[in-house]
Amino acid sequence: MADADPTKRCPRCLTNKPLSDFAVDKSKASGRKSSCRACDNKRCREYYERTNGAAARARYQADPESRKARTRAWADANPERVRELSRAAYERDPGAPGRHKKALRTAVLAEFGDPEACYLCTRQLGAISGRIVVDHDHRHCPYGRSCGLCRRGIAHERCNQIIGLAGDSPARMRVIAASFQVAESASAARLANFGHSEWTARSPRDWRKVMLESQGSLCFLCAEQLTPAVPRSVHVDHDHRCPRCGPSTKAGTKTCPACRRGLAHAACNQLVGLACEDAQLMMTIAANLDEAREDVSLRLVAA
């Protein structure tokens, strides 16, 4: 008959339990902690409630970055356990996530004085389709959640996506806006002067290669290096006012020499599209983003 699993007596609950119910502690002769996991968890919870989490906050504030890195590393190494904990939390209180999001949204809106306009484009909130989002400075909280100090303002989701595609850089957005303005004027002039013979003429087979060489392998919008070897990383930007090619953006859409503005990074081309091909709107967003970044930097220094 096989030997029974070894047990250990917990001095807190006075119960004999399997060794697996005791956390590992290499400093002990048995290799396990004196009290069982259940009693340890209960003691920690009681202490946390008694001190209102003061010790945990102090440990976090002493070195927040290493704590965040450790938490992320554990979550990456234990995805199943993360899912189990999430399911357990949901089963305990299914309505908690919704209540938390609603309370957070109300608090954030109150923090910014219940704004009526997007802080980036200055248009009325809800004036364009999409959600209303809270924008925050990713230099301080790069992993999605905001600490509160790094919140910049309430914005349209589309405006938030625009600054994300610009790498959160007002300078890059100004470069894109200025380059787009020049290219748009040039394409408008070409479209106005294009004759019937030019409309019907076929483009050379290697027109992309020629255009890439003429641009020096740089994006015509942000003036940074293009990587044509990476699939779908380079887009052909064209003037959607072209009566021949139109505004269609489906894959494989043909463009003509008159409406082609240049080769661009996919992100730069998407940014221009989200900004409705409005260079002035891009400049407005860049200016407001610059101001908001400076405000956040001052708040973080003061904190």
C-alpha cells in the first residue's frame, strides 16, 4: 500500500493539512511555512483592512517601476492563473466592472469640468462618430492604465487614434501636416490641368519603384525611411477628389498619375485619413497636444 501524503499541522487553525496547503519557505526545516495558505491569506487581508493598505502603498511608491515590471512578468508567465482570478472576481460581483468604469468616467469628466469640446480638435464632443475617451501621457504610464496625474483630457476616439499614429509626437504631426499641404496643392494643380490623353495613358509597370527612388526611399509625409520589404508597410496616398479614381480605399484600388501624392508609411496615410485630409486640423491637434504634454510634465514634477 502506498504511503499517505505527508501532512503538517497549522498552529493557527489547529488542523492537519497536506504539505501542498503550505507555501514554500526554504528558511524552515520542513521547507514550508508554519501556517497554512488559508490562514496566511486571512491574516494578510485583516492587516490590509486594519491599515487601509498603507504598507502596500509604501512598498509600491518606493519603486513603482520594478513592481509594475514584476507584475507584468508574472501575468505573462501565468496566463491561465490570470484568467482564473478574473473569472473568480467576475463571479463574486458580475456588475463590478461596469460600475467601476461608470464611476471612473464620472470622476474623470468632473476632474476636467465636464468639458463640451474635444481637447485636441476643439470640436464638440459627439460631433463625429466614435466613442469619447480619456487621453493620457504614455511617457509616464505606457501600458494602457492611467495613474491620474498623466491624464491630458477628454477627446474623440478618432483624435486619440490620430496622435497615436503620430507616435504621440506634436513635432512629427506638424511635419506630416506641412508635407501633406504641399502634396495636396500639387495634386490639385495636376488634376486641374490633366487632359484626356493623360487620363487614358497607362502608368509604367515600375511606377512604384520610380516613385520610391524619386522620394529617396523616404515617406513623403514624415520624411522618415520607408521599408518596402515589409508587407503592407508602404501605402500609395492619392487625392480622393480625383474623378477617375474616386475616394475608394479598397485593396487593389487603381490610382492615376494625376492623383498620386506619394508613397507613405501605413500609419502616416491612416493618420491623414482619420484627420479627413485636413492639414489645419492636424496643426490644431499638434498644438493642443503640445500644450497638454507640457501641463502633464509640470504636474508630474510638482507631484
